[in-house]
Amino acid sequence: MTEIIQIIIDALSLGSLYALGALGIALIFGVMRLVNFAHGDTIAFCVFALLWPSIDAAAVVFAGHLPTVLLIPLILLIGAGLSVLSEIIVFRRFRKANPATMMIASFALGFVIRYFLLMLYSSRPKSINLWESLGESIGFLGARVPLLQIVTVAITLGILGLLTLFLKRSRYGLEMRAAAENFTMARMLGVRANRVIMLAFALSGMLAATTGLILVTQTGTVDIQMGASVMLIAFIATVIGGLGSLTGAVTAGYLIGAASVLMQVVLPLDARPFRDAFVYGAVIVTLIWRPNGLFVARSAKQRV
Amino acid sequence: MTLLTVDGISVRYGQLTALRRASISVKEGESLFVTGPNGAGKSTLLKAIAGVVPIREGAITFAGTAVAGKAPEDIARLGFSMVPEGRDVFSGLTIDENLRVGVGMRADKDAAIRDLETVYSVFPMLAERRHRPAGVLSGGQQQMLVIGRALMAKPKLIAIDEPSLGLAPKVIDDVYATLLKLRDAQGLTLLIVEQSSARAMLTGGRMVLMRSGEVVLEGDARELVRGDALKKAYFGYGDH
Ligand SMILES: Nc1ncnc2c1ncn2[C@@H]1O[C@H](COP(=O)(O)OP(=O)(O)O)[C@@H](O)[C@H]1O
Ligand SMILES: [Mg+2]
């Protein structure tokens, strides 16, 4: 029984990470039809911000020592800021370009961010300890689980709740949903294109920051590659969920998290190192079964 | 007073010239009926005014402001409300949400709430389903919804592209009856685009005929529909 609880918590916490990543991609795709591959590098950038203003090759945590009440808003702000800047400096110029061009631009931007970090900090992963107390295990329904997993799941559910409230109850949320469904029509009703898109980027950047903070607390390392691995699975989750569907992205994020954890448990020992092959195999089967994803997003009328 | 002046505008889609120095004008409180065969450039004319497609030459003035080159949202904010061909309801949003999208640009949010109730009283079948997704509505109900949505933006002018598209004759009559009722009760200015000129008998006012991207005939709507100059012009001046 306790073993099952442990598996469920593992699946939920891994799934939360993927869901947050997928949501960051799906939000921007919704309003811009852009798959933003720079999202992973935005995550890494936020993690490296913990070291500011030090650029020492060894990890000298500076910003990371700020009290939590300051640190979290600061990192969220950095994520939002970088993301909004990406839109203003880069993506805005590609708004009328075709999706492939925009995607390439996002790849390029991702590399620019990554090599900028590489230049400053070198490629060696650095270990840092953030919120060490979260590493402790606590009793949970008879099982002992790391506090961080519980916190990760709780924070993710909280974010999902807030985001749902924002989208369903606020004026900007309404404008975003209208724009995601039919951007031109929304504009003809006075919805300001730039504001909606910048808002989507800001939210996505804050999701990147959250993902980064969870990752760095989990792994205890700061690494240039750390966003990229989450990004890949998050991207897959948005495709499986149905590009443009937020519910789909979140659901698929949790499904992939659950699949990974389950395979780790049920696969024979010899096969476990190849777990990812099985996960991606399941992805292929899902896409053959439902080429447009689990949740078909409503219309994808032209942007502009 | 002239509310909208379109002065010699041209629009091209790649090699294809969709509008060739077209001009129309609409006075405050009147209704202008724009007709013409499929492909004449009627929808393009509305899209150009709305700022959705760029113009290559000419000028557009709406409510005293030169609007050519402005963003669609800025033109909407001047009071130009568009009901596009095919209606474009937000099918995933509820009916209530559809109606409220355009309220964001209004300063008078309290009046907007009263207007919402007015729209519901004009369209009771929308009120009954206000929290259902708009995708569940029939074509006729969707047409009513987008008219209501345009009204909620508190426009100076409503431009409607093919309101009768895909609707049964009885439903088309309802749509027009509602439009005319609104026009007479609220002093709305209407710009109606329709492939068939038949309904111009109902709206009255002025009518223009477009062909191959040009405005080829203009006159009193009822006189034109009764006479045969329109038929001739519609099918071409005897050019075979
Ligand atoms: N987005 C577009 N791209 C290319 N050609 C278009 C586009 N929209 C319309 N056209 C062409 O422009 C001409 C005018 O179209 P339109 O304005 O829709 O006419 P109408 O509304 O009178 O039927 C047509 O020949 C049509 O094929
Ligand atoms: Mg048309």
C-alpha cells in the first residue's frame, strides 16, 4: 500500500513538472501558433539567475541566498522579463511568417540564450542547495515521501487553479481565450494583439521560472542543459494533448509523467535502462491512434 | 454627416487584384447595401476597412479619422464593428463570453452590463443558453449572436458580410427583421454585404453594385432592384 502511494506521488510530481513545461509552451502556441523551443533555455536562464551577479565558474550563489519571499518573485520576474523581451525583440518580427520560420527563430533564440550562459558560466554543472529542508521526507498516508514532491504537486495544482481562474474569470483571460480561438476576430472586437501576446509570454516565462526552481531544488545542480530535457518532453506533451489545448497539454504532461514512473516499476530489470524507449514508443502509438492529439483544439484560424 | 468614406482603394492578393480603386461612403444613420457576384471583392472591401488586409492605394476615413494602415483593434475602437462572412463565433466560449469580448474596449462598463440585458431581451434564445458554449447554436442563432456581439461593442457602424449565408429563408427574414428593428430603434448605421440583392427591398436606402473589384453602379436600393439596370450590370454590360 505504502509502495503504491509512493508510486502515485512520484508520478504526480514528475507529471507536474511536465505539465508546467507543457503549459508554458501551449499558452504561447494558443495565441501565436508558435512552438517556442527557447522555453527550455528560458528555464535554464532562470536557474542561472540564482547565481547572479556572480559569474564564477564555481557556483557562488548570490541571488539564491535571498529570503524566499523575495527570491521567488525575483525569479518569476526574470522569467517573465526574458520571455517578454524574446517576444518584443524576436518573435514580434515573425508574426506574419509561417510556423516553420517562427519555430526556427525560436531554436535560434534558444541557442543564443544557451551560449550566452555558456560564455558566462562555462559548461560545468554547478551544485547548489536551495531550500534544503524540502529534501526531508515526511510521513504521508503511511508512506514516507520527500517533502519536495508534495510541495511540487501542491504548487502545480495551485498554479493550475489560479490560471484557470484567470482565464475563466478575468477580462484579460477572456481576451486571451478569444484570441487563441480566432485572433483576427478578437482584434476586430478591440482586443489589443500586442497586449494579449505579451501577457501570454509573461505567463509562460513565469511558468519557466517555476519549472526551473523546482528542477534546481530537485537536482541540486545548475546546468545549461537542464531546461532542454524538460522542454523535449513538454513539447511532446503539448503535441499529444493537441497543440493549442491547455487542458490537453496538462493532461498529457501528467500522463507522460505517470507512464515514465509506471514503466520504471513494471518493466523487467533488464529493460529499465531503456525506459525512455518505451515511453516514446507509447507516444508514437498515441499519435497513430489520435494524430491531432487527445484534445482537439478549437479552430486554428490565422493569427495576424 | 458622412461616417465612412472609402476613396479609391485597391487591394491585391499576390498577383490577383481584388479591389480596383473602389469608393463608397456611408452617412450616419443610413444603411448601405453592397451587392455583387461571388468574387467581386465585397468581403475584401470590408476587410480593408476593418484593417485586416492592407490597401495599396487610396484612403479610408472613419468617424473623422484616417484609418488606412491602422491596426484592426484601433479601428474597432473608433466604433467600426464587423460581423464577418461565416460569422466567426468563438465556439469554445460561452454565449455570454462571446457577447462580452468586445466590452473590453468600452469605458462605460456599467452601461455595458445594461446593454447585455438589452441584447438578451432582443434575442431571448441567447439568454436561455447564455452559459452554454456558442458552438451548440444553430446557424441562425449564431448569426443573432454575432449581431449581438457587434452591438455590445457599442459601435457607430456595423458592417455585416453575407448575413444570410447558409440560412433558411425564414431565418433570413428573422435576421433582417432584427437588424431593421435595431437600426430604427437605436439609430444604427449599417453596411450590409450580400451576394443577392433581393433583401435590399427590405432595407431600402442606397445600394452599390460591385463587379471584378470595382464599384460599377450606385443608386436607390429599391429603384435598382425593381429596374433592370442592376441585372444587366450584375451579369456584365453585355460583355461575353
Ligand atoms: N486571402 C485571399 N488570398 C488570395 N485571394 C483572395 C483572398 N481572399 C479573397 N481572394 C480573392 O479575391 C477576390 C475577391 O474576393 P472576395 O472579396 O472574397 O469577394 P466576394 O466577397 O465579393 O465574394 C476573389 O477572386 C477571391 O478569390
Ligand atoms: Mg464574400
